[in-house]
Amino acid sequence: MGVWVRAVLRLLVLQAAWALGGGPVRYSVPEEAKGGTVVGRLAQDLGLEAGELEARRLRLVAKGRRASVEVSGASGALVVSSRLDREELCGKSAPCALRLEVLVERPLRVFHVELEVTDINDNAPLFPADRKNLSVAESALPGSRFPLEGASDADVGANAQLSYTLSPSEHFALDVKSANENRKSLFLVLSKALDRESMAVHRLLVTARDGGRPSLSGTMELVISVLDANDNAPEFNQSVYKVQLSESAAEGTLVVRVSATDRDEGPNEEVCYDIVSLVPSTVKDVFTVNPSTGEIRLTAPLDYEDVRLYEIQVEAKDRGTPPLSGHCSVLLEVVDVNDNAPEVWVTSLSVPVPEDAAVGTVVALLSVSDRDSGANGRVRCAVWPAAPFGLVATFEGSYSLVLREALDRERVAEYEVEVRAEDGGAPALRGSRGLRVPVSDVNDNAPAFAQAVYTVLARENNAAGAELARLWARDPDEAGNGRVRYSVAEGAGGASWRSASRYVSVEAESGRLWALQPFDYEEVQVLQFEVRAVDAGEPALCGNATVQLFVVDENDNAPALLPPAGGGAGPWAGGAAGSRPGPASPASLWAWAAWGAPAGQVVAKIRAVDADSGYNAWLRYELREPRGKGPFRVGLYSGEVSTARALEEADGARQTLVIVVRDHGEPARSTTATLSVSLGEGAAGAGAGAVGAGSSVPGPRRAAGGEGGAEAAVAVAATTNVWLVVAICAVSSLFLLAVVLYGASRWAPRAAVLSGPGPATLVCASEVGSWSYSQRQSRSLCVADGAGKSDLMVFSPNLPPPAGPAPKETPPDPPALLDTVSGTSFSTPSPLRVSRHLFLPSCLCLSAAPLAAGLGPRASGLGPRRLRVAGTRQVFALWLLTALSLVPAFAGRCSQTSEVLRALRDVV
């Protein structure tokens, strides 16, 4: 409102001046006045009436410019016709006056009018650009100045007076300097050092404000980019990386990826990685890092037991000038896996262990360890075999190997002990340690012979100093405790035993049994003594064995003729040359027979005996003279002289027979007997037993014919019946004895006679003869009746061992056990036992010989039980055969059988 008042007053002043001076009319109008605004009363100021304006054709002429005013025809006022823009009309010129000419006709007159357009604050300050970009080095120092282009204002005067302000900033300030009244210099001043990494771009707003009322303003945005300087070292996202990795990880396994950033840019932010140190320093070339990516990989195997924790120092370096670097640590913890088996160590070993060591004795101290940890390092221990040793834990990782059971060096001389350890891993690993524990000897074993009873055979007439056998006693102890010395124990068998030291001696070291003198079977048949074995231990222990020495007969005695059964004195004839002196042989034997005596009638019997035994004492009788078919014959084994045919008178009054008695030895020995038989009539009654030498029987005598013959026949028949009854009773008694023996052998323990590896010989002898049957490992035993013939037995000789000492650890094979079974033979190895002697008459031996010969070859295929049954059946058959054979024998139907059975009759 004040503006308009001032304009009106100015107009009034102009009019007054016009009226006074006649100059141009001056008006003032503000710019941007609205259309129709009255600038001034032009007609009135020119002195024109309002009604005459149209008549005088008043018009307004502008000089070279567009007039934004016009004269109103009704009122004659000068009004605004269009927008007045002082800046457009005058620019920065001040004042801004429009020079107008007013033409009036009738009369034509020209009036000058000046229209001043006054400025109003209608233009805000304007910067050259709305946004200005600046680049400032990060390293720029505080106080640095950066010129700015100021703003401009189209207004003039106070409306164009500008002031500048800067948006708040801790790094920049605005400095305005006035060069002159209309021009100011604008500077941007760095007040604080820049940090690109904290703020890379600063955005500031510069505001220019004019002096108008109200004031107007303009702004310009300053975008300040901070240029990077290599002032930041690379930084890792972690100062310490903690990683766990299994020790079984393969080479090339990714351990960790480290990452470092550099807040700089460009080359200053490019980072290169490197491993600068590794703890422990003794480990080399285990890890590698990729320079670009920071990946750390494994290049060598890990071992938890060697290094459990690695510390890796990694450096990150940028490419700036100068380069800056950052560091980080990688702590790698190695995770244990069960890759180590337990280890067992022997810290102390006390060997050898005495075999009498007490239970609980500590044998060894052991240390057990496992390099793994946790469950993988927990170890369980055991000992194998479980006996006789055990483990006792003393403290963690230490054990004692102790004795759990009593030791016996003779059973086990050395133990191979294995201590086994197993850890608690999955799968579990095992370790072991072997220990050799020898057992030292204690003299706790007495020497023991291989046999309790040794059966030794020695030939008669052996050489003095001959080796008879080798005895061997085993002492399982060692060294002096097992060194054995042998000796013959005197007086061990009592008064009934002969003194063995006269006949044998035993070598102390080797146990060889030697003969001190030749043996005489006829003097000593069996020699029984004890041999003692004593070791060298402290105290000394001893063992005994019984030796039964059997003297084997040699054929060193010729048969000797016995005097007639009736006895009598007379001359005797000597035996065969080279025979041992014995009973004298009769110079001649006398017998007589009757003419007409039938064939088979016994005339005489030659009686002889041989001091030897067995085959050597088995005698046979042969008729040497007369040769050819004579009237007499001699029983091969009975020695009975009987008629070969009926006697005739043509045979003469006397027959002289030369009979040779021969044994079966090798070589055979013999003696000769001469028998003179007188032939006559009626002599049959006494022919059967009339054999004499120097007897009272005179020469040939004739008896009364028929009566004498009948009496003789009756006598012979009576004698035969008596012998038949005796034979039957004997056979029945023997049968009963066989039944008893069978029962005893069936239900009672069986005894045996020990035999060596040689063949056994079955030998039977009697006064009438002997026979033998040889069978490998025979067990038959037969003893005949009669003086001096009751000790015949079957045995296999213990042959002397080969020369040289017998090794201690290789005892000789024990001899086979001979079971006594009548008529049969088989062998069974068993310990030595003393034999039970089964005494049988020689007649059974004679009858059993063919049976044993038939059964012997088959005996090896039969078992012991079947052999005993078979043997018993053979005995039964033997008795039956003997009984049946007696009938034809006494009937005189078979001459050969009668000879044998007559011998049986004599024995019975």
C-alpha cells in the first residue's frame, strides 16, 4: 500500500513540475504491475479535457521498445496494458525509464512522457549450475582454498545484494570476499583433514540470499569427491581365525580362507596374501596360501602326536606406494583320530623264574602307552595265555606281570607270553609285546627208569665183559639235577636173591650192564637184582628198577642114559665124545622077548636125560644097528623098543641093538646105548618092563607055553586098564583146571612177562622129549614137570643196544607186554609187569603145538578179547583131543600115536 502512495505523490510532483517548467511528464510504475493499473492521469496532466481526447486523436508512441502502457480513452489515464519486466526492459540499468511520445492533433502537439519502471525483488539469486563437482585429495591439508563461482541476481539495488551460506560441515567452510560493490569472490576452505575411507564424497549446499524484502535465495549443490591416498593398511575381517582339522586330512584340504580389505581404492586396495611365520618353527612346508584368494591349504600330512596346535601368521599387503600391510593369526587345532596302536614296553624283566617260585611273584614290569588322546588313548591290557601269568595294574600306564599258578619246568621249560593292549577307539587298534620267560630248574624230580622191571637175556657161556643191556633212567630236571649215575643195589632183594655183583656190573655214566663172568645155565637160570639211578641235585634223588636176568641155555651137554627104572648095578658104557661128564651110561642093556610076540609089543625102554633145556634137551631116539628091516624098532621120542613085526625063531636067540640118543641143539649132541635082546619061548610076560643093566634077570628063559602066555596077557591088560583110568582122571582134572584158569583170565587183571623186540620161542620139555614152536612176539608159556624142568618159559630177548651212550631225551622203546594165553600168542605194548607162570604138563605142550602153529599166523588180526576167547577154545579142544587120542593109544591101533601116548602115560 505504501508503494502506491509513493507513486501517486511522485505523479503529483511531476505534474507540478510540468506545469511549472513545461518539461516532459514523468511517471513511475513498479514492474510486474498488473494490467489496467493507472500509471497517471495523462490527459489531465497534459491539460486536456477528458471529452476532447477522442476528438484530438490522442495516441501514445514508444521509441524502439514495446510500450507496456496505454492511454485509456474514457478517462485519459495512462494504464498498464501488459506485463512490465524491468529486467527485460532495462536489464541491470538503473533507473529504468521508458521514453514515450504523446501525439495530439488539432492542433498537433507532441508531449514527452518518461515512464520509470521501478525494480521489485522478483528474481532470486541464480548460480551458474545447480550442482558443482569438486575433487579434493584425501591428503589435502587444512586451510586449502577452492574457488567457487558465485550466484547472480537480475534485480538491482538492494534486491541484488547477495549473501552466501554453506550447509554445516566439519571439514569445509565458505569464505566470501568482496572485490567491489557489485562483485564478491567465493572460496571453499578445507577446515579439517579428509578421510576418504570414512567419507568418500561430501555433499554441501551453498545458499545465496539477496537483500530484497522479502529476500529470495538460490542454492548450488557442491559434490566433493575425496581422492584416495594409500593411507590405509589392509585389514582382516578377523584378527584370529580358529580352525579344527582332523589329522587324517588329505593333502590339498582347505584349512581356512582368510579375507582382508583395504579401504583405499584402486591399486591401493588390491591385496596380496602371504604366510610370514609358522609356530612351531621346526615345521616346514605344511601349509600354503593362495596370494589372491587367501585360501590356506594343507601340503603335508598332519600328526596330532607331533604337533597338536599350529599358529600361522598371514600377511595381507596392498599395491600402493608405499605398500601397506595387515596381519592376522590362524590357530589350527589338530583333531586326534585313532591312528596309533598302543605300545607295550618292558621296563624290567626278572628271568629265569625258578619253578618253585611262589604265586604272586613279579616277573616283569610293563609300561603301556598310546600316543592318541581321549578314548583313543585309553588302553586295556591282557596277557595271553591266561595261565600261569597275569597282569596287575600298579598305576596308570604301568602293569606288573605276576605269577598266577605254580610252575613246572619239566612240563613247560619256557613260556612265550604275549601282552596284548587294545585302545578305546573305533575301530580299536591293538598292540602287543612278546616276552620269553624261561623257567629255571629245581631238583624236584627223581630219576625214573623207562621200565619198572627189565627182562634181560644172556646166553650161556658168554664172554666176560660182554654188554648185556643198556638201562636208561630219565630225570626231567636239567644240568646237575638231571645228570644220573647208575649202580647195582646190593641186598635189595633179600636173602633169597643171589649177590648180583659177582655176575654183573653197571657203568655209572651210561647205564650199560656188563657181564663179569660167563654164565652157566645149569648153575644160574635167573638172576634178579636192583639197579639204582641217583641224580646230582641237592638233595640227591634216586629211582630203582628191577632187572631179571634170564640165562639162555646153550647146547653144551650131551644126553646121559639113566639107569633102568628097577635100578641095579652093572657095567656102563661111556657117552659120545665131547659130552660133559654126567650120569654113567650102562655098558650094555639087557631085555628079552618071546618068539611069536606080536608087532608093537614093547620090549624095553631107553631112559635118557639132557642137562640142557628146551630144544637142547629135547631128545630123539634112533636105531643105528641093525640097519634095514629088523624085528625091532625104537620110538622116535619115547625111547621104547618094540617089535616091528611078530618075532620068529629065525630071528635068532639074540638081537643086539645100537640106539643113538640125540638132542635138537645146534650143533646136536648124542650118546649111544647098546641093547641086547634075548629071544626065547614064553618070555612075553616080562618083556614090557624088563630092561636092565647088570640086573638079577638071568639069560633067556622059557616059560610054560599057553598058561604062561595067558598070564602075561592078563597082566598086560590089567596094567593097560590101570593106566587108562589114570589118564582119564588126569585129563578130567586138567579140564577142570582149564575152566578155573579161564575164569581167572576173564575177570581178573592179567599179568605179563615183558619181552623185547626179538622173536619168542615156545619151549616145552619133559623126561621123554621136548618140542618148540617159534612165533613172533609169542606169549605162550609152558613149564614141564620133573626136577630141573619147572622153570621153562617163553620170552623175547632184550638185545643189547648199539654201542655209544644213550641220549637222555630219547628213551628206548619199552618192550612189548606178553600176555600168558595157552596155545595162542599176541603182543600188546604196555608197562612191564612180573609174569604169572602157568604150569602145564609137557603133554599139553605137545598137543598144543600144532594148534598154536595154526592159530599163530592169524593172531595178529585179532583183538585181545577175541584172542583170549579163541585161546580158551583152543585149550578146550586140546583137552578133548588128548582124551580122544588116549583110546587108540591104549588099544595099540596106531603105532606112532601109541608111542606118544605111552610117553604121556609115563608122565601122568
